[in-house]
Amino acid sequence: MKSQATGKTNTVREDFDPSKSGWHVHDKALQARSSGSTQTALFGHSAQPCPHEGNELQESHLRVDSLNRMPFEAITRPMVICGDATQALKLLPEKSIQTVVTSPPYWSLRDYGVKEQIGRDDSLRSYIRSIVCTFEQIGRVLRDDGTVWLNVGDSYTSGNRRYRAPDRKNRARAMAVRPPTPEGLKPKDLIGVPWRLALALQDAGWWVRSEVIWYKPNAHPESVRDRPTKAHETVFLLSKGQDYYYDHEVVKGPHERRLRTVWEIPTEPVKRVNGKADDHPAMMPLSLARCCVAITSRNDSVVLDPYAGSGTTLLAARELGRRWVGVEIKPAFVDLIERRLYMS
Ligand SMILES: C[S@@+](CC[C@H](N)C(=O)[O-])C[C@H]1O[C@@H](n2cnc3c(N)ncnc32)[C@H](O)[C@@H]1O
């Protein structure tokens, strides 16, 4: 997808150099934090590590391993809560979150091996219902001018195959049981999960403000020969009301033009932190999370990811000087979040 005037897409690269690509970052806090670097840290990795020294957030995050606690009256420091998203969000105060950047488990794609995980539900309908239910809590904790960036992938019906073989590159991408083809769909149909979910959220009262296509230039090849290879995912921008906080100046496209709806962002390779692989099977690129956090939150805002996975959103929030809260159901992923936050 190219813009008619410039022939360029909005592009976010690992080796991002704003002076070459035409992207511009106008985040004063971030610029101050990354001063001395020739690259901005908003997109891609900065040439120098992001400065965390003296960062009080680093020392003081709270890990909550049991949900049998009194609700928090205020979010005074960053925290990671280990548990089910809907239950965990009940601990948080009303209207305390400015923006949510999140990617729930995709329907029937992975088995994270945890009771109460979503995404393995037998029917598409109950998968959507679970997420809408969590969004009820998100709506409660979100400020009135708050927003949600929701990244969700699509999938195809299985044609009633009941098992997905492990993918050699991605061992979590195997399901012992695959759900039957949803009613009304046929074998090999594209399900349209992102829009089914977005419409359910719209029915539940959310505003669907934008559909962003995250184009992956380095998408894995597929063996299929009867359709184009999939190279994108969807990111919705949702809001609680008609008016909300959105800083259109903070990220600009080529020639200072406002951000477009196609974002070209390569998936990022698995890295090793202290000798251990960062082996979450569905990590979002840091640059994608940074972009979302920068646009819809301010310096002192609280950023939430209710399906935190390896903590990419939390990392982006910390880099940008925001406070943050993450919820993740799998204790091993909470360990991974802490490794990524403090040992890199
Ligand atoms: C697509 S991944 C998120 C990846 C994340 N954006 C990242 O960059 O690492 C979804 C995560 O949701 C977690 N999850 C599944 N069911 C959950 C639930 N009921 N409550 C909270 N987290 C859940 C999974 O363990 C998985 O880590």
C-alpha cells in the first residue's frame, strides 16, 4: 500500500532513521531521555540503550501473584499481576488507565498450557464473549478520554481437521484439539476474527475509531498455493467516547504528513537476555507498542496491557516515561517480563 502523493508507506524499521524515512517523532520526554543518540528510540532500537539509570520505576514495580487481595485504591507504582485478565482488572481503580495496548491470544492458534487461558475455547462465540467480558472491566478502569489499541490476528477454518501439527519454527503453534468450523462458515474460509470481535465490542458500546493494517515485510512464507500469503495483522483503535486523548503530532509520516492506516513494521527476532531465550511465541514488535503508547498517552499516564505476554507494551511504556500495569496468566511469562524489564 503506497500513499498516492509520495509513493511511500508509513514505515517503522529496526534500523529506523527518521531523517531518511521521513518519519518524525515529537515526544519531548522521549527526546530528552534519548539525547545523545543519533536515532530516536520510538521506532526500532536506538543506537544507544534507552537510559533507565536512576529510573525509580525500575526499582519499585510490584508483582502480584495472588488475586485474593483487596483492590488497589490507586496505582502508585508499576505492577505485573499474574492471573486472569477479567479478575485481575477488578483490583484496579476506576478510570485510572489512559491507554491500553494489547494483543489477546488469537482464536484457536496457540495453547499456552494454562487453565483459564482464552483462545482455546471451543467456540468462536465464547472466545469473543470472553474478550468482550474483559473489555467491560477495561471500560471501567479506563479514563473517559482513554483508548485501546487492540491487535488481533485472523485465521482460517480447519476444514474439520481436529489437530494442528507443531510448527518447527514455533513449537507453541500446535493444538491438541482444534475447534469445529464455526456455524455458517465452510472449510478453508477466512474467519474474519478481528472484525467479528470489533463489531461485538461496538455492540457493547465501544467506538471503533480506526483499523490499522500492520504490514509485516518479513512475514513467514506459507506453503499455500491457492491464496496470497498472509503478511498483515489488524490493530484497532477503540475509544470509550467520541472525544479522547490522541496526539497526532507525536508521530508523523513522510513529509510531515499525519500517520496513515498502513504501518510497515517487521516482526522482531527472538533475543537472548542473560543467556535465556525470550521465547514467547507471539511477541509484538517493540516499535509497534511504542508508537501506540506515544500517541494516546501523556508523560504521567498509566498504560495497561491485560494480556501482557512477554511485556512488550510495558517495556515501551517504561521507555517513554509512562507508568504501567500488566496482567499475564502464565507465571513463566511473568518471569520473562521481569527478565526483559530489568536484565536487558
Ligand atoms: C498474544 S500474547 C501477548 C503477547 C504480547 N503482546 C507480547 O508482546 O509479548 C497473549 C497472552 O495472553 C495470555 N493470556 C491467555 N489467557 C489469558 C487470560 N485469561 N488472562 C490474562 N492473560 C491471558 C497468554 O498467556 C499470552 O501470553
